Amino acid sequence: MKRKMSDWQKLQAYLTPGQEVVLLVHEKPDGDCLGSALGFGLFLQDKGYEPVLYLPKPIPQQYDFLPGKAMIKVAAEGSVPEKTTIIAIDCGDLQRWNYSIPSSSPILNVDHHVSNTMFGVVNVVNTNASAAGEIIYQIMCEADWNITSEVATCLYVAISTDTGSFRYSNVTPETFRIAGELVRAGAELDLIRNELFESRPLTELITMGRALESLTFSAQSRVACAHLSHAVLSKENLLDAETDGIIGMMRATEGVELAIVFKEPESGKVRVSFRSKSYVDVNQLAQLFQGGGHPRAAGCTIEGEITEVISRVVSEANRLVTEGSIDERGN
């Protein structure tokens, strides 16, 4: 009887030792996609491959401590070289990056989003995984590879950030088991704690202040919204500032079920982030606006004037929160 191929074997079938492999992550790189990509890249290097991680901008300051940065190539846009194998990590669909993909380049899809469109010639998609870092860890185990301290640090950051430091509902017993194995393998917890939680940039605090100035509530205070217009972001030099801390604080507010942050990085284009607490599926909400993500964390980008975008999105958010609260009561 023929043995079933492991996920690593499926990926390996498209990889040639000594040749370049392009790693792609989504356009707003976070701890999961960066930690997963850099960790996997270090693994691939050890296996004799030549990984290159394409990023539209330099790595965000808060993740600058991650090992493996030498493999990063900063390119705002352009084409991936012909006949180069591409590994897309933590990307729900083909619209998540700014690069042209040659038809000769096979795409290997490694992800955990429920909204993933299965766009690869190989799709290693596990929606039960708390983070892409979990999937990368399991692939390395299938390859029977001893995880190094550098890789363990990368993957621990991936899992820790996508679970809100193990606070979100996506955490499972497997998440804790893998995190424990990464600590055992030498993940540098003191470094991670200091860089991620004790060294926040001043711009983040300023951004939080500007966002909170716009804070509003609706649906009997179950929906909390804040926005950052292009004019405000430009004036304060905050175009690249992170908003995860803001939306996390809004979501944690007593009585709030759904938190939304609207950020306008350029005039006429609004990035919307959604976080819910217990019953609203924000992946479904994001999909109404051609976005996606997870049931409790999702996002989308909408073209239009920011006040009009806010009105449209908040209207749908209020509807879902109200309908969901009725369903929860059973009447």
C-alpha cells in the first residue's frame, strides 16, 4: 500500500537544492508571517536551498531582532524571477502581495486562515492551527529536523503574536505543546519579552492617542470604532505606525463585542481591522468588503472617502452584532 506523502514531501517535490526559493508574506507583515517565514527560511538554508524573503518595506522595527534577516530583499513592487518556486506563508489569497508572479512559477501555499482560497499547486492549509508558525513547526518535524535556537525564537514569536500572548480563542492544547517544545529548543524568551513588550516605539503611543480622539460606540456600546485619516497620519508622521495595540485595547473594553479601526494610509484607500470577543464572525464581515481572516480577527481594504467607508462598515457591523446578540439569547 502506497504511503501518504507528508506536507514536507509535497513541498519538497517543488524545491531544488542550490536554487533560489522566494518566500512571500502578506502586504502588512506581522509577527506570525515574519516569524514563520524567517524560521522556515533558516530551515530551508540548512537543507541546502536559497530562500529569499520579499518584503515591500524594511522589516518593522519591533521585529528587527528576529534571526534570518540576511535573507530579506526589500522590493516595493516588481516581478518574481521566472521559474522560481514561491512559498506563500500566512496569505489568504493571491491579492495579499504587490508582486507579479510568472506563470512558470509554482506557488506553494502554507496558511491557517479560514478564508484561504487554496491558490497553490500545493496547499498546506490548517485552519485549526493558531498561527502559521504552528504549521511550519509541524513541517519541520515531518522533515525530522532538529530545531535550532534561532528557528525556535522565530516560531515562538509567530505563535505568541497571533494568539495575543496565548489569550485568544484560537489557542488549543497543541498550541501550548508546540510553544513548550520551542522553549525547550532554545527560544530566547527574555529577548522576545524585551523586544515585543518592553520596547514599544513612541509612534505607537502617539498613534493610540490620535485614534482614541476619534473613538465612538454604537449598537448599545457593543461596537467600538476609531479612525486615523490620511491627513492625521501624514501630519504626525505615523503612516507606518502599528494599530494592533489600539484595537486590542478597544476589544478588551467591558461590554464591547466588536472593535474596528479604520486607517487611511493614502487618500482614498482605507484599511479596516476587525476584532471580536465572543460571537461575531469578523471573517464573514470582512468578506462583505472583499477581505478575510479569522472568526475573531480579520481585515479588508476599501477604496473610497473615509467617512463614507466608516458609515458602510459600521452599518454592517451593527447589524451583525445585533443579530448575533438576539441569536445568543435564543429569541
